[in-house]
Amino acid sequence: MELSGDLAGSAAEEFRARLAKIEMMRESGTDPYPVRFDRTATCAQLHTDFADLQEGTETETTVRVAGRMLLQRNQGKLIFATIRDGGGSIQLFVSKAIIGDDSFTAFADWDLGDWIGVEGIVMRTRKGELSVKVSSAQLLSKSLRPMPDKWHGLGDIDTRYRQRYVDLIANDDARRVFEIRFAAIRAIREHLVGLGYREVETPVLHPVAGGATARPFETHHNALDMDLYLRIAPELYLKRLIVAGLEKVFEIARVFRNEGLSTRHNTEFTMLELYEAFIDYHDIARLTEDLIAAAANAAIGTTKVEWDGKPVELAAPYRRATMAELVLEHAGVSMHPAMPIEEARAMCDRFDIPWQKSWGAGKLMLEVYEKTTEHALWDPTFVMDYPREVSPLARVHRDDPHLTERFELIIGGREVANAFSELNDPIDQRRRFEAQMKMKQDGDAEAQGMDEDYVRALEYGLPPCGGLGIGIDRIVMLIAGVTSIREVLLFPHLRPEGGS
């Protein structure tokens, strides 16, 4: 076996030494990678079942446990080792007098990082450490690479993300973040199912890039000889299901947007989208509050979090204010999508915001909001009533034809959710798609295409409904208190290793 190119110095020497051990084991007839191990208990189960076991007490309970060896202290005729499985860790008490000279020697020769399985009785040492008193032990998988230093883990951030499998071994906080992620997603799913929502699955490959304004990834279907797009949102398929009579649907979906990388953006991310018939965006706002609070409570036991050094309360109620009100509050200017275009352009010039001639006053108003206001909204805030021009899938506002019944939820200066009273007028929807096509022709790569089948679905009748999209990764960031999206993604996208 050739030495991997990324190893050098002491790590390379350690690799060679461990490789030599494998060769010796195989020569002696021992398989360093056996096919299975019959485990009877996990580390977490032992700590639960024997929580009341007194110090210095041995039980008569024999268990078989397995895990990665993270610590080994050889005291001559005794070895104290620690193994960790997927749910916790346990100490092993290994006595030469019990397992015999050969097995003791073999155990002592195993390395940190090796996966091992043992059988023995449960005990608690005089120092109070719950342990397994080992009667037999088996190597389950030989680790060729040395583990990171237990006190420092992986020091390089890029290496942590690139080698998440090592990061999760060495970094307790990384494991904490992902336990929060798993718990939050589970809570959201259970909350929706409890409300009668159906979880559905919709296509990842779309013939038309739609459901959001974003640059898509393109691919080609050879058998059909047609171009397809990785979905940027599941929205249009989910609303087709509302047309079909499934009145409450949701999907926790992987979506893809061919855009830049940052602490807030990954090209592949997780989004919750849901739709419910006969409700509007005010109902959706209340549901959003409930979902986020449920996720926080399930993951960390509280709705009070700290993000970027500042406290955030995730419990309802959240502030509700219109975009126009917030722009006036933070930028000191009054704007409305019906204002004269020259005045709207002058507002952009005032704040050094570049603009294009094809943009209407609604788009210019959004640009001013994003430049002056969004980043200043720290506490959870529903920004209500977006311009019609920038909301091609939202229903026209019941009180103002220039606005839509749309909100974005901003927390910590970042968008975490987007919701509408859904547009269900097929004639208006076709006009909106046509306007988007014109924007695309004028050079807007994020504008949506014309989805004729979706318009056809609307022509069969979409009942009044509300819809919501929540960025799961950003919610997890808030609950876990981390400021980079890469911390909450198991395998974030990175530049090629060694690339510039």
C-alpha cells in the first residue's frame, strides 16, 4: 500500500507503523477488519441503566459494547481505556489476570482510533467511573491514521470542514451542533405532522427553473435529450398538490442555487416548504413562530439563544412591520412601488446603490431596503408587504395593488423565512411569468422562466392558500449559536483540495 500524499513527518511514520501491524496480524491469521460484532448495549444505555450503581461495585450483568478507542493508559498489569460509540463513551477496565497474557499484549498494541469490541461485566470503580470489566476483546477496524491531539483537535478550519469525519471524532462542539440540527429538524417534522400536514417528495430535476429567483444549475438528460435544472425550490410542485386536493403538504428539501459561497450561503442547502389551503400569510406568520420555537425547545430546551455575541428571543410574538415602515425607520426615506421612477432612482443614488433602467420602483425600493435596513433587524421581525414587481408568485395585496401579501422573516440581520398568501389567479400568474421572462431577456440570470404546466394547474383551480419557505440551515445556526453556515452542514462545498 502506498503512503497517502498528504502525510508527512511523524504522521507518515505512524501510518507506516500501523500498516506494519496490519501485515503482522494477517500473517498470524487475524483479520484486522472482521465482518461483524454482536453488540448488546450502547454506552448511553449503560449510563442510563446503571446510573445508580454505587462506587466500588461490580454487577453480574455481562454486556458486549463496541466503539472507537480514544484513550489508553497502561499501568503494567492493568489497562484503562475509553471507547466512544455514536451515543456516548465508557471506560474499559482491562486486567491481564482476567483476559490472559496474549490478549492483554494484543490490546496494549492497539492504537488510539482503532474500533474495538469487548465483552465483560458492568462495574463502577472506587473513583466512581462506570466501566466494563473486560473478559474478552476484539479489534473491529484498524485505524491507519493517528487521531488529532485530543486537546486541540483539528486546528485548521478548512480541514475541519473537508474532513468532517475527523472533526466529529475530535471536536465535541461539532457533535453538539449536529445533535442540535437533528433535533430541530425532527421537531419541525413532528410539529407539522401533528397539525395534519402530509410530508411529500417532489422532483429534484426540473424542466423549468422556478419557485424562487436564483441562478440554477443546469444539466442534460441524455435519454430524453432535454436540458434540466436542479431545483432552486420545490414550490411549484407543492402547489400543484394543493390543486390536486392535498390541503396541507410539506417537504424538507435539498435545493441548489448556482451562486457564491459565504458564511450565509452554500450552493446546496436544506429548505422547509409548506402549503396549506384556505389560510393567508397572517396564519403562516403564526405557524412560523410556532415552528421555530418548537425547534429551539426540542434542540436546546429554551427559546433564548445567543448569536454573534448578542441575545435573541425566538419565542412568539415577533414584530410585524411593512417594508415601507422599516425603510422609513432605518433609512429615513419614504418609498412605495407606485412612486415616480425618477424619485426611486434618486433614492438609490442617495445610498450609492447601482440600478438598471429596466427596474421599476418596486425593485428599486427592495434594493434600498436591502442596503439600509435588513442588516439592522436583529430581533425576529416579519417584514410585510413586498412590492409586486419582486414577488412573482405572491398574491396581490388585498388593500394595495402595487404590493403583495408576502413577508420575509429577518433574525440577526438575515433572512430565515419567506412566505406568501399564494397567487392563485392563472391570468395574473401568466402576466407575472411574462414579466420575469422580460427580465431574463434583459440580463437578469436569476429571473424565473415560464412554466406553462404550472399555469395549466392553476387553471384547474388553486384554492386560497398560504405558503412558507424556511432556511433550515440558518435556523440551526441561530439555535446552535454559530455564525457560519459551514458549521451546520456535515459536508459543505469547498474549493478543490490544494486549489487556490
